[in-house]
Amino acid sequence: MSHSKSYTTGQVASLCDVSQRTVINWIERGSLAARKLPGRGDRRVDYEVLRAFMLRHTLPLPEAWGASAGEASGVSSTRVLVVDDDDRIRE
């Protein structure tokens, strides 16, 4: 899926479930790349940059982005170890 969308700091905050101030701090520290718009200096974060940031920090991706289940949760797979001497339990 191709995205050319960019997001405001408020939209990023909502997608990441953090405050807008946190997003601004990420940008100011250089953790999240954003571009400043001319005039008021509002910032925009491109889709590709935000998606990579969310994956890198294991933040769940929005379902609307078409992420796979593992990608959306930040976990590639779930494994369970069962230890028992009864074959029926292990199965």
C-alpha cells in the first residue's frame, strides 16, 4: 500500500497514544524526523517515517495501515513452551 500522507504532531500523538508534547520532544531530540512548514512552523511527519519509528519502538500500527498481525503488535510471532511428561497435555 502506497502512502504519501503526512501527519500533524497531534495526529502522531493520537496514533502513538502519547501526548502532543511527547511527540514534539521526540522531534526536538532527533528521534522522530519531521519537516517544518513555512509560516507558523507547524511540523509534519511523513507516513514512511512514522511507520518506521513505530516499528522500531514496537508501537502498534493502526489497522487502517494494513499491517500484518505481527507487525501491528510489534511482535513477529508468539511461542509457548509446554513442559509435561503426559503426551496428551503437550499436544
